[in-house]
Amino acid sequence: MNPLVTQRRRLLRAATIEPMLRLASIAPTLSMVLAPPASAAETGKTLPWPVRPVRVIVPFAPAGTVDMLARYVGNQMQKQTGQAFVVENRPGAGGNVCTEQAVQAPADGYTLLVSGLPTHIFNPFLYAKLPFDPMRDLTHIAMLASAPNLLIVNPGLDIKTVGELVERARAQPGKISFSSAGNGTSGHLAGELLRGQAGVAVQHVPYKGQSDAISAVVRGDVAFAFVTIPGTLALVNDGRLRAIAVTSKARSKLVPDVPTVAQAGYPDFEVLAWYSMAAPARTPPDVVDTLAASMSRILGTDESRDWLAAQGLEPNVLTKDAFLAYMRAETAKWGPIIRASGAVAN
């Protein structure tokens, strides 16, 4: 063979084939360096949470019980995670506006809803059409706290017990009235529950807020009301109101000397305002687990118990399956009561 041809072939191999062979030998290493990292979906693992601020939406105005509770647990979570938990107040339509926003938010763990009994249990029966189902379209993480109502009467009626109130109502059917903060509120439905269990004919008088409902009892415009404890104790201590019962099954640490309605002969009577944390449906399970465990830990401290008591609340943490079972029982309990009362949203 011509020596020039042989030399030309040798040079061609050195310039093309041998570099390609060397590149092939190191290709696996290059692919490891240059390839993008696998996504969480590809690896089956969830990225650490939270890595950015978390939005906590509240369906009521600032400075109310729900708002203060959301800010408290948000601050505690920020201390634990180093990420801000930013509370946004979105009142409107009895909490439905805010709840719908939570339902429609991305299910990525960065939108939480702090709400409770009215939005999750009452509203589906009070509003003719809701664009969402609170049980189906939210992931319910934990109940955070609860609060019983206080049954108050006007002192001028000389009624000191639930039994005496019931006797007076039976003796004067249709003439004894009670006030509330409005149709479908906890105070209204507590009165309907007493009406049904005691078999008495009492009249409901709705007002535009709890302060007006309390004032009506003080003036004697109505005989009694079911109201929150913190907004009422000062008037009880001043003798302008008389507290005759609380609506929890056991006596409340907030008013330990006041008996329960259950102790008055109505063992199934219980009305608790409760507050909870939820997220959009399909929120990653590990985020839900982290939050549920954090709520139990945060609200189980002495510091938190003291803070809750100052707000008229009691720690009552239920998580995941236990909380869902409780919510189903609440739905089964309140649905017939609301239907029988004829209550609709104001």
C-alpha cells in the first residue's frame, strides 16, 4: 500500500475516531455532572418544607379569636422553621369567600386556612348553594382549640339554674325569648338545641352581633342567651348578668364554678366553638404530618395553655383521622337542628 495513503489514514483516525472513543468512555461521568437533578415526582421524594413563606388565610376580620389564634400558631411555626407564616384576613359571606380561595389554591403546602365550626359545618346547611364541599375539597389537618358558650340570664328573672329556666319556659310557652349574634350563629343553634332537648317553645331574636345580643339580656329585652365567655365575664362579675351553665360536657377551667347544661339533666347537650387548620385537598401527606405534629407540640406547652386561657380558649388538639371523625359527627348533629330551625344565612 502506498505509504502516503497509510499515513493519511493514521492521521484521520487520530483526529476523529480516537477522540470519539475517549468521549464515550467518560460520557457517564459527564451525564452525571450536566444532567438536571431529578424532580420530586421522579424520585418519589418530597422536597423539604417550607423553603419559602407560607400564607395563612383567615375568613374573619383582624383582632377576632380566629385571627389571633392563626397569628399565634403562625408565629410559633416561624420560630420552628425559620420561614414566615403570613396571615391574610379575607372576610366575607360568612367565611365562604376565604374558604373558596383555600380550596382553589395550589396544593403545595404554602396555603393554609385557619377557620372552624361555622365555615366547615354550619355553612353547608345555611347557604343554598356553595361552590365547594368543605369536607371533600380541603385537607383537614388539626383542630387547634375549642371554647364552650356560657348560658346567661337576666338577674331580674330570678332564674338560677337550667331547670328553673326550662320550668319558666314551659309555664309561659312562646313568651320566653333568647338573643343571638344572628341567624345560624353558634348562640342561635345552641338555643335551638336546648329547645329541642328540653321540649320548650322559646322565641329566637337575632341581632347584628354578640355585643348587641348581650346588651339585650342586660336590658331584659330577652330572657337568656348563649355567648362566649371572655366577652361576658365582666358583666357577670358586676352582677348585670347571671351565668347559669356552660355548654361543654365537662366544667370549663375558665369558669369552674359554673355547672354544665349536661349536669342539669341533658347529658347529650354540648356546644363547642372550635377552631382548626386546613389546606387544599391533595396537599402532600408529609406536609400534613409535619403540621399536625407541630400543632400538637405547640399547643401542648404551658405557655400555649396560658395564652389560650387568656383568649377564652382551651387546648383541644385532634389531628387527621380523629379530627375527620369528629367533623362527621358534628355534621350529623347540626344538620337536622339547622334544618328544623329553618335558619338561613343572613
